Amino acid sequence: MPKGLLVRCDRSGREGGLGGSGLHAQDIRLTPGAVAELCGVSHRKLHTALTETLGVTPAALLRTIRLERARLRLSRPGLVDMNAIARQAGYSTARWFSDAFRRQFGQTPDEMREHLYGSHGSRNAASGARLQKSSEKLQKISWIRV
């Protein structure tokens, strides 16, 4: 089972998780409606389950997962293809991705990389530790019962 989001559907008795469907959180075909359909529940039921369990809407959860994964990819040293990372996060342009990234993390992807590596390419240890904690938090989002 891939790390990240897994939805266990108690009512239908089947797992509508990402592993069984072949869809992953970064797949733009995975929408809140698609998750609800995989579980055999209504969009409203999924919305209620997530807001009561995690305090977020299905769309916000998917967006957070996608942006966190993008941030982890961006945290690796070396050259990055911002357009490819934007597409993998579900955004059609790097500009829309950068705007969403800034809203989520308070800085653009370029600003984050500058903070991590500076002009000399050396990683800021405190920022690296924060990214590791984010990664661990993302992996803990594993079961949501609907």
C-alpha cells in the first residue's frame, strides 16, 4: 500500500484505497468525488467523515498531501523541473503551483530552496528537520473511516 492516503470503507466492506484503485494522491484524476465513488459513499458522507475525523475537507486534504509531496521533492538538492513538479502536484502551470505553495507554506518554492541551500548549496539543518517532520506527519495520514 502506498504511503499517504488510504480510505477504508466500512459500509461496503471493501477497501477503496489508493492501492486497490491504482490511483495515488498526486494523480489529478483522484478527486474528492473519485474517492467517494471508490468507497461507495456519497461525496457528502466522505466530507462529513473527513471534517469530523481530521478537521479538513476532502479537497483540502488532497491539496495538502500533493503540496507536501511537492515540497519534499523540492527539498532535494540539485536542479529541479518546476513545471514537472507542478504537474505532479495537479497544477497546470508552475505559476498556479507557486501561488498555492505560497498560501500553504508562506513562501514560494524558489524561496524555500534558497532558504535550504542558499547561494552556496549548503542545506540549512533546521529547515531539513522541519521537512523531515512534515514527511513523518504525511505518512501518518493512513486510515480514514467512512
